[in-house]
Amino acid sequence: MASCKFCSENCPKESGKRSSKFFCSPKCYLLFRTKKQEENCWLCKTAVRKDGYSSLKIDGKEVLAHRLSYQIFKGLIPSDKLVCHKCDVRNCVNPDHLYLGNDSTNALDRQRRNKSTCQTGEKNHRSFLTNQHILDIRKMCEKGFSSEYLCKVFNLKYSHFTRIKNRQIWAHI
Ligand SMILES: [Zn+2]
Ligand SMILES: [Zn+2]
């Protein structure tokens, strides 16, 4: 019986060659590999792929770190949704920076990212809103999501959020 490298709990699994086996849970594995910056991005240090996303091997299967984080901290990912970053840092796994988007959101993100491919967490710790985010925010308001929830998800100050909602800013969309 080995102990978890992150929380020191006894691991139910035999430690083996696969690195995920040194941890008691995918959560411990993810957090061990992550450099936390309070309030900012949690950068996952393992295998940052060519496309900028970071991946972990869980029981021999490659999983994307930000999707894993979403599942651990927030819950299931509906099959028609993608996990998107509002901070624009692809290997960031801070659950507060992740939101469920659709294809169009992601395509828009991709377009924006192509302009500057080399980005660091430091540059991107502020919330960065796109047209699609604004549309999502307003749609979610209509669907009855609470202001507190939306402020948290989109990392907005309440005053900023109300101005978006009341079309005092971003009035053109
Ligand atoms: Zn553990
Ligand atoms: Zn982030």
C-alpha cells in the first residue's frame, strides 16, 4: 500500500508505472500537477500539448486537464457542451475560469487566440469578455440564473455585470 503523493492518504491502488497510480484520486493527481496562483490561473504543468491544452493520463487514458477539473469541481459536462476558458489560458484548470460553452463560443475563442498564440497566465488573469460571453450572460439572465452566480462564473464585479445586463455597455450586441 503506497500513500498518495498529494494528500498522503493511503492509496487503495498499488503503485505502478502509471503516474496516476501514485494518487488516491484524479483530483489529487490534478492538484499535484497544478501551480496555483490565488485568484488567478491554476496552471497545469503536465504535458502541455501543441494546441496549448494540458493533459493527464488517468488509468492509461489521456484526459484534458481543464475538462477533468470541471468534472471534479463543478460536475458533469453535457455531451453537447464544451469546457471553455474565460481567462484564455488553455492549460489553466481553475474551475472559476471554466464555463460550459457551445461550438460557436469555442470557434470565437479560437479566432481570438490565433491572433496571439503565445500567452502566459500573468497576462490573462483578468476576465476577458467577448461578444459571445455577453450574449451568454444575457441569455443566462433571461433563463433565470442568479446575478451572484453569473458574476462568479464570468468573474465580474456586480456593477459591471448590471451594466452589461441593462445594455449600458456592450449595447451594440
Ligand atoms: Zn490523495
Ligand atoms: Zn485561468
